[in-house]
Amino acid sequence: MEMINIDSIKIDNEYLRLNTNVDKLVKSIETVGIIHPLIINDKNELISGGRRFTALKQLGRTEVPCIKVSHNILEQELISIDENLVRQDLNKLEMEKCLSRGKEIFEQLYPKAIKFNDEDLTKPENNEIKKDLPTDERSFIDITAEKTGLSKKVIKSAIERDEKTSAQIKKLRSDGSLNASQTNELIKLDREEQELIAPMIIGKSAKVIKKLVKEIGQNGFEKAVQDYQTTPNFPKEFQSLATLIARTNKVLGKIILEEMKSDHEEVEKILEQMSTLRIHFDQFLEIHTSTTDSSFYNHSQSNDELNEVSAH
């Protein structure tokens, strides 16, 4: 380690985090000093320690502790990526990009390492971290999982999202219109197909997107998209209602089957809510059931009659 004039350090490195808030880091350096020196190369180019560099600049330090390394360009880039991943202060897309590029560099530097495409994580034993193997024989996913604490499956999914998503899907993810679960379904399509359906899937759930992607695989792109566009939209409020009804029926079925009773004061509130629910239920039926189709009403009436007979 040596002390280097901070103004002589070059910071032209895309992986450096130079514009983040470093107030806490500044206080830490003032209290305990620099724990980890900056990493520079023989040309005084900063490889890792962008936030520490910013904090030291903010503190007005002129001489800063550095470690000089002599590595080739790929090794230097991997060091920069590695620090970003370990710090985990990246947004999701930055993290995925770093993981993807890190994997690419790692497999170039270590030809004997387990390749990304050869690592089958459907087998439980492959999800265990292989600390006993030499570095050059482990996979990038394995080493990164050990360093970051992320699971191998999470790392692999992140890399696949970066490598397989189209430019438009990346943009939608960047502005918050798509999440990782939705994207995991979309990357089952090729990039051209992703671009074509991008405008249609904004605001749609991962479940809806999964169904569309599945139908594209089964029926072809054009037919699946045409069917999707001509099928009436199922409002999210109805989806929520369907889920609530299913849960309610399950719970009520158990209560009725076991003839459960309770004297708790909350039961009175439940009865009041159920009374309101029944009013809403009847109004819903009036809106959505044709007056010519009396089968549902007949069925409901039969159930009421049976309940009344049972009560007597």
C-alpha cells in the first residue's frame, strides 16, 4: 500500500459509483479512517473504490491510501465488477448487467471453470456452494453466490434477464413498468417478439403474461396475439374478487362442515359485514346475470329452501 496524491488518480471507469450519497461513509472515515484502500493500476486509473474516492475528496484529503495492481484489462474490469456486486448498492438493471459481464469475463479468464450454460440448477446438489474446488474450476455463479449471499438461482435468473431481454423490455423495466417476474416470462420469447408485444403487456400481471407467452408457443405468434387482443379484458378488480371468493368459500366450507360456533364479540361484526356482503352480492348478480337465465337464481333459491328446511 502507498499514499498517492488524489488529484493524480484517474476516474474514467464506467463501474465506479461516483455520484451516490456518501454522507455516512464520510462520517465513518472521520471516525475510524479508511479500512479498505483504493485500488489503482500502474497508470493510476481507479479500478475500485469510487464511493471512497468521492468521500475522501469531500473530506479534502490530498494523499490517499492505494494498492497498485498489475493485471490485464479483463482482470481489472472483473475487480471493478466484483466490488459493485459485493457492495450491492446497484439498482436491479445495473446488478444484472454487472453479473452478466462478470460471467463473460470470468469464463474467458478461467477456461476450465464450469460454464454458465452447463450449470443445471434444477438439481439440488448443484445449488450448494463448492468452496472445496479451486477458483479456476468453480463457476462464476458459485463464486458470486458465496461473495454476495445471493442464491445461485437468483444470480442465474438475473444474468438471463440481462442477456435475453430486448431493448424495449429493458426500458420498461428501467421506468418501473415491468418487474423481474414479468420479465422472466417474456424472455421465453425471442427479442423481436418481445418488442412486438411490449405495448400490450404494460400493466398486466405475470400470470397474464405467462399465459400469453404459453399460447404463443402453442399456437404461433400471430394467432396468439390476435386471440389476446380480441378477448375481452378481465379487470384486475374481478381477479381480486375471484381470489377472495375462493378463499372465503374455503373458510366458510370448513366452518359449516365442522359446525363451528363462537361467542366472541368479533362474530357480531362478521355477521354485520356478511349482511352488507349479501346486499352487494345480490346487486352484482343483477348486473351480471341475464333475466332470461334463471338457472343461477333457481339454484340459489333451492339452496335457500334447503337451508330453511334444515333450520326447522
